[in-house]
Amino acid sequence: MADKKTLILGATPDPSRYAYLAANRLVRTGHSIVNVGIKKGDVAGAPIEKPETIHTDIDTITLYVGPQNQPSLYDYIIKTRPKRIIFNPGTENYELQQLANAQGIETLYACTLVMLSTGQY
């Protein structure tokens, strides 16, 4: 399986959160990760960064930020230029989907954990 470098937007050191579980599962399945969020700490061996540094080598952004908190991240997401954005359950946002699609970024309403467990990632 090819490494699909994944930016986890909404990363958290809280082991009860799906973003935490996804980070660990991504690493276990051979994908490199970048954790981005507002919390401090490390997840799956990678520090949590603030959404400031633009990473230009990202295959996938997997969203764990609710739509009400996404508008301030639109520029960051678009400038990152991922190949795709996965809107995990509860993060669905038609406005961001349209912005991304206009830039040629694929968007999926899916669950990263399910995609990984079924080999669809």
C-alpha cells in the first residue's frame, strides 16, 4: 500500500476521540501523518501543530472539525492543496466542499476509520 500522507485537522491527544484513533490507525497501516489542531501534545508519534504551516505534500486531509469552526480554516485547507478531503461524520460542509471542488480537490463524505478497516483508504 502506498503512503498517503494525511493531515488530521482537529487532532487531539484525547484517546476517546475519533481523530486520535484515526491518527494511530493511519500510522499502523503505513501512512505518514501531520497532526493539526488547537490542543497541545503528540498523537501517534507526531506533534500537534497549529494551523499555520502550509504542508504542500499532503495527499489527504481528514476533517475532525465541525462545520461551524471550519470557515477560519478554509484558506489553510485550500492552500495545502491536498488531493482529497474526507469529511468524517459530523463535519459535512457543502460550502467547503464547493470551494475544494473548484480547486480540483476531491471531496468525500466518509469515515476514515471505516475506509482504513475496509481497505478503501
